[in-house]
Amino acid sequence: MAVADAASVRTVAVQLRALSADPDNQPIIAREDGCLRALISFVHAQHIPVATIAVAAIRNLSSHPDNRDLLRSEHDLLDALKNLLLANDADRDLRQTVFDVLEQLVDESDDDEMDELDDLEQQAGLREKTTSEPGLMDHPSTVRLHIHGISDELLCVRVEQLVIRTRGVISVAFELGAEVAVIYTRTTAEHLISYLSTMTGVKVQQLEDPPEEEHEEDTESEKENDTTQPAYLDQSGQRLRDVAKKNAKKKHTITQGASSLHERLRAQREEESRKKARANRLLDSIGRGMTSGWGLW
């Protein structure tokens, strides 16, 4: 590449990198005729100074959720990034940046893609081949991170996409008012802070776990165990007891009335039964009289 051409290409790459740092520009640059193709050609050329700038611009574009599928569909881009990742003259920082882009574009549900990414990471010397994953803790824990500006919707979406694609992350939630991300993960807090700071360019810091509210629990326990009552509760209790006594008297009176009524009804039924018995006896007498000859009249 001629010196003049290299200077011109570098100028274009620098301009695209600067423009791609603005999230509002990222979907436009990815779809503008010639912009993405130019960045891909800069990576393909493997002129390291220019390729480094181009990869930084592509990393910015890949961080926008609306661009992921578009960039994945550019097979030339993926091939160029993989080749640059394994280039002999690429330093570790450049390889790490290239790997970060590939990591964002990979489909985590595709085992073949994940296996290929692991192999590329090992071949590039970014991770030693071991039987266990380095940087991951044996047991997950909750990491609380203060992320400056995460109340902005675009940044929140961007951070969420980055976090959920990070190895070892199990879940993530946000307290937008406090600009806090709560991440349940096996990944170390140091790795998350470094990764998110690099990928978003915003300040990220770890927060201490909120202290347990032991004092409040003790206070509640004391309230439950406290048998003394204020005077107004005693007065209220006395009033309730007085009302209960009045109700008991009313109930007793009603019960007595009910008993008297029951007795009257029982007596009435007995009287009706006696009347019916007398009527039956009278009918029997009439029947016998008719049989004995009364019926001749």
C-alpha cells in the first residue's frame, strides 16, 4: 500500500471510528452504502495500523442491538476478523479487540459456533487450553455494579446484550433509578467491570452488598415479645369487655325468649294432638254407632 493511499485510508478509518462511537450513528453507518464495506476491506488488507482502527469502529457498531444480525450476515466480515485474529503481526490488544467483536456476534445457542470461538481464543493465545474455564468461580454470586448513564434506554439495552453474552452470567436485572446492574454470575466482578468499561466507554464500579437489616428485625422481635401495653390499649380493652357483657345479656335474653316460644309451640302441638285424638275417637264412636243401627235414620 502506497504511503499516500495508506494515509487516505487511515483518515477514512479514523473518521468512521469517531462517528461510530455515537450510538445514534451506529445503525446509520452499518447501513450506509460503502461504510461497512470499507471497514471490512480495511480488516481484510491486514495493514495493522489501519486494521486496528477499523476493528475498533466495527466493535462500536457491533455493540448496538440493531446491528448484530446485519453484521452476522456479512460472511466476509467474519472471515476477515478470524484471519486477523490469527495474524502473526497482530499484537495481543488487537487480538483481544477482534475476539470481543466475534464474541458479540456469535450465536450462543449454536454449539458449533461456540466450539469454534473457543478454539480461536486458544489459537490466538488469549486463553490457555485447560480442562476448566479460567476466570469463572466455582459457585455463582451476586455482583452489583454502578454503571454511569444506564438510565438511558439505549445504553441499558447495550449493557444487557453485553452482559448476557458474557461467560458465566446467569441473570441480570437493573435498578435504573440508581443506575445499578444486579448480575448473578460465576464471572468475577473485576472481569465484568473491565469488559463493560471497555465496550461501553462509561464508568463502571462495584458496589458493596447492602447491609442486612438486623436492627429492624431486632426491633420487630422486641415488639412481639413485649407484653406491656399502653394505657389507651387497656382502656380500649375495657370498653370491648363492657360491650361483650352487654351482648352476652342480650343473647341470654333472646335465648330465654326462644326457649319460652319453644315451650309454647310444643304445648300447642300437644294440644292439637289431643284434639286430633278426641276427633278420631269421636269418628270411631260414630262408625260403631252406624254399625249398630244408628245409620237407619
